[in-house]
Amino acid sequence: MHGNSKTRSVRRLPAMGATVALAAGTLVTLGAPAAHAAAGATLPLTSVEAESATTNGTRIGPDHTQGTLASEASGRQAVRLNTGQRVEFTVPRAANAVNVSYSVPDGQSGTLNVYVNGTKLTKTLAVTSKYSYIDTNWIAGAKTHHFYDNTRLLLGRDLQPGDKVAVEAANVQVTVDVADFEQVPAAAGQPAGSVSVTSKGADPSGQGDSTQAFRDAIAAARGGVVWIPPGDYRLTSSLNGVQNVTLQGAGSWYSVVHTSRFIDQSNSSGGVHIKDFAVIGEVTERVDSSPDNFVNGSLGPDSSVSGMWLQHLKVGLWLTGDNDNLVVENNRILDTTADGLNLNGTAKGVKVRNNFLRNQGDDSLAMWSLYGPDTNSSFENNTISQPNLANGIAIYGGTDITVRNNLISDTNALGSGIAISNQKFLDPFFPLAGTITVDGNTLVRAGAMNPNWNHPMGALRVDSYDSAVNATVDITNTTITDSPYSAFEFVSGGGHGYPVKGVTVNGATVRNTGTVVVQAEAQGAATFRGVTATGVGAAGVYNCPYPSGSGAFTLTDGGGNTGWNTTWSDCSAWPQPGQGNPDPDPNRNLAGGRPATATGSQDVYTPGKAVDGDANTYWESANNAFPQSWTVDLGSSEPVRRLVLKLPPSPAWGARTQTITVQGSTDGSAYSTVSGSQGYRFDPATGNTATVSLPSGTSLRWLRLTVSANTGWPAGQFSEVEVYRTS
């Protein structure tokens, strides 16, 4: 899910792409990437990265640049095979099946030859660009994306750990990303008393239209089981009126339904249980007005979806209406052009757990509290890889939501690993409320450059996009590894400056973050306890509010934090991955864009106007109420020697004298006088500017200017307050 966002002028991230060309005909073993453990689903498969296998192809990546093949790959690396080249995997577990994630050039199709221990199989893997290269021009910041697809094969033999499986480009260039090895059990038998779809005329060859046979079987089995035997079944229209029934297949490798719209219904009395077959669609473009989903609407209360293989759809499950106590577990959702699953409001007690999702064209898992809040629902123990245009997990509003023990890797554009957000998209929207629990999650290479914002999104983001975050947000036991940018981000993504409050980060391990550990751009506060960081690329904290002067973000040290006690020194530029904290620029305005407050403001003339870089906007205090104070937080204690105070340069602003006292503080509570009460002349003939020289040795973090008189207007007024280290 997406929305237009703020824009800033910043330095761009350089491309980090690299290729390693391997000599033709030579097999070279490439080093395996570091392993990541802990959270995620318990899966029947083991994945092996192509870049860690043996190949005579060309390794591409690593790269985080939106719109490149490597940036969408698992591990941000893959292997490109020209015709006749191969990549050979060592089988990591007992297996009789393989699934390969791959990409071919746009408009092309072909095959991969398959070899087992050097012997070529008669079976091949079909590869095509048909379901790839998606364009969504209506989404700001999107580029052509969704380069990869998945293709699977039952090998017809049992393999043991250490056996070799190679795939070879037969007749088209293929970029191979990752191979999943799995021991698929034998096909299940028909349950006693069930109604088989073939008994109602379904065609298991896939040639005939089986839609009516499925409908008739559902009607006949009401309260019982509809059996989908091994075979391929083609449906030409969606099912509806599905309630109080179980739809069961022989296993997702055996019973396959070919349709882009399986169930489409706005309501159901519930008791629907769908399990153990595949639904594979024909969605080649994303059309948001079309219900090209496995489930569109409601399954009704106390329903379940388990053991499914869902592929080539727009969305796996787009859930509206009554889905109370729904359980979605042990499924694979691959290659959707939009979300994997979206709880689209009013969900209560829904559990989404132990699922594997790869290559989504939007949020892999989302809750969007539209028309009613999603309540007491959870995403737990899911493994998510390669969402290529949004977040791994997104919580848009809702009450008492849990996100626990998920493993999320390789987010690409416009998204974080996890987003906790009040972005509403439409009304009526129900913002975050109650307690939002984010516990035990592992984020690997998560976070991305947002081209709409012209700056990065963190691995875990809390976003007051359209309204303040006032819920209790508990983020605990988090592991963030190899984020290309920041680990934690606090932002008001709509550019409104709404606060983020009530956040606690308790227990986190951050390794090799590209820029900073905390990227704070909103007003508000968070408490950090037991957050340890190693391999920090630039600085511990970036604390620069947007819009500039909109208010401070307070980081409270709850103890046990190590490895990130530095602050990025220059709010005029974004830190680049790995660049380190730059030396202080003695000529930089320390107050530019920093959080500003005041004892009072008149109408729209708020404190932030005095640090926004525009001399034509200004702060004006409450009128006829001297003295009035204006305060700016510089972010860290700085040696300060000179202030430049400005009013709008227009001649309409007549000459005046303001009586000003300058105070400073290092802790934000105890202030001392740096320069006593004195009159400063502002005259448009000389630029309406006054300079205040401060004593040598002055060091402060908070600067306070108290105005006790103004000969031109009964209020304190500044259009810009500039603070410099040099005299």
C-alpha cells in the first residue's frame, strides 16, 4: 500500500552493484553468505542461494539500487546463466522436489535443464517472463519491478544430503536466485464420506471447465468435505456462497486448481476450512479494481486456510467483512503482484502464522483498519522474503495487534521490514490504539531508499503518517542485521509533523547497519533499553525533525545500550552507508532544521518558522504578553560563538529594536545566562539582521532567546535564528 510523501533535497545513495565474471567452462565455488537463525516459520524446505553454489555463470550483486535484478534477489545477489551455463547446488537435506526462483529477460521464455548427480533428467523446469516486469505507474516512486518468478519440479527420485542438483540454461538467459529443496510426502487419500469434485464432473486434465463441478460438490458436501483429487483443474469464474464446508486436496504438489479468482464473496456464516492444494493464477499485471485473489472478501467466523500453495495472483487473501478467529497457517504465497495477505478492517482474533511468502509486489502481510479496527489479531512466526514494492509486514492502524517472531529479509523499494503506521489511504480509518506488540522479530537486509521522500526507510519504522501515534508500542527482542540504511526509524511520513509517542525499544541486537541505529524525524519520544550495536556505518543517532522545527524527538536511555552513542552532526545532509560521521563544519548553521519550541505563538507563526531556512517566514510570540521565550535544541552540546538573528527582509518590516536575553543549557532544564538583556537593532536598510557575539568557551545544546520588548510590534519575532561555532 502506498501514498505520496514528502520530498527533501539530499545526496543520493551511490549504486553498490558489482559483478564477478567467471571464466566460461570453469566451475567456481563462491563463498556462502552468513547464516541468520531464530525467528520465522518452521518449513518443509531448505533454501540454498545460487551465489553460494558452484557455477560457471556470472555472479551479480550485491546491490540495493531500486530497479536492478540483484536488488530484488534473495541476499541481494544471484547468478546469471547464459545458454549452456549452469549452477550446481549441494542438496542440504533429504529431498525429492525442487523449486527455483529465477528471472528471464522481459518478453522471453524457455527451459532449465535439470541434472541430478551429473545425469540429465528428461523433465525440465519451464521459465518465463509472463508473470514478471510489473508496472504500477499510479504508485508514486514505483519503477518496473517484480523481476523474479518461481518454478517447481518433482524430481521422481529421492535425494540425500550431499547429492548434487544442477540447473542449466537450455535456450534463454536465466538469472537464478535461490533453490528450495523439499521432501514432498506421497499424495493423501480421499477422506471417508467426502464428495469428490470428479464425481460431479470435474476434469483433472485441466482441459475442461470444472467450475460447475466444484459448485455442485460444495452444495452436496455442506457440513462435510469436498475432495480435490490429484490433478489439474481449471475454473473460469469464482466460487461464492461458500460456508460450513471443508475444501481439501491431496497435497499442494498434487492437487492444483488453475484460476485467478477462487472465492469471491462479501459474507459467509463461516466454518470454511481450505487445505492442502494449490491455486495458481494467470495474473500478469496488477489491476487493483479486479478481485484477482485466492480469497476476496469473507470466509466467515472460525474458518481456516492451511497447507496451500498460492501463486501468480494479485493478492493471496484480501479479507473484508467477518473473518473473526480465522487461522491462516502453513501456507506458501509466491509471486503475487500486490499483497500476500491483507486484513482489510474489522478483523477480530485472526491468527496468521507459520507461512512462507516470497516475491510480493506490495506488503507481504498487512493489516489495514478501514471501516473498522483490526483487533486482537497477530502475525507470528512467518518467513517473508523479497517484497519488492513495500513492507514485509505493515500494520496500518488497529487495536491490540501482535507482530511476533517473524523473519523478514530483502525488502526493496518503498518499504521497511516492519512498518507500524497511521497511514490511512482512505476513510474511515481507525488509528493505532491499545498495545501494539512487536516482539522477537529478525530483520535481514531490510529497509530501502524511498524515492518519494528522497531518503531511506529504516528496517523497523513507526510512522505517524496521517495522525499522531498515541498507542503503546512495545518493540522487544529484535535482531536487525545488514540493514542497508537505518535500524529503527520514527517519522511522520505524510510531512505533517505529527508526533510518535509511547514507544519502548527493549532488547535489540543491531549488526552492520549501513547508516544509523536510530533515524528520528518526528517529534515525540522513545525509551531504549538493552540495545547493542556493532558495525554502525555512520553514527548512532540521526535526530533531525521533519518538517524542520516541528518539535524534538526525545531518546531516553533506559540503560544497557552500547555501541551507538554518537549523533549525526549535519541535518542538512543524509548520512551515506558506511561513510562515518563527518567532521563538524565550522561554517554550518547548527540550528537549521532543529526542533524549536516557544512559550507562545500567534496564529500560524510557529516556532519552527525560525529554523526552516526561509527568511520570509517567521515566528511571532503571543501578543502583548512580554516576556516571551523561543528555544531550539541543537541535538548535542556544541561550542557556540555567534548568533545571527533575522526578520523578513521586506521594507514593509519597519526598523525596530528587540530586547533579548540569551541563555543556554546542556540538559534542557537548567538554563544559565550567556548574554544579558540587551537591545538589538533590526533595520531593513541593512537586511533586518542582528548579530550576537557570545563569550569564548560557551557550550550549549539548548539555546533560549527571551524577548522582553519590541519597539515595532508587541511580540517577540524572528524569521531565522542561525547558530555558529565561529565568531
